[in-house]
Amino acid sequence: MVNEIEAKRKSLIETARLYGMNDAATIQCSQELDELLLEQMKQQSKHPLPKNSRRMR
């Protein structure tokens, strides 16, 4: 899932660079990235990390 999100993020950046932020292709890519992130958040909420694992040191 993380690799898929990273690939979509890179695609979004490139699409926005080529076509602009308001282009339909950029908006579509952004929405697809949103869906991937939402799915990841849902999965993480089902299997939360132990409390001590969440903190960055």
C-alpha cells in the first residue's frame, strides 16, 4: 500500500507540473491519491500500533 501511495503521489506531482493544478487529469489523480490514503487510514485504525510505537524519537 505504501508503494502504491508513493507512486500515485509522484504521478500527481508530475501531472500537476505538466498540466497545472486545475486540470481534470490532476484533479482525478488527486482524488485517486485521496482514496488510497483513506484506505490506508482505515486499515491502520483497524490495527493500531501500540502506544509506545507511535512516538517518533
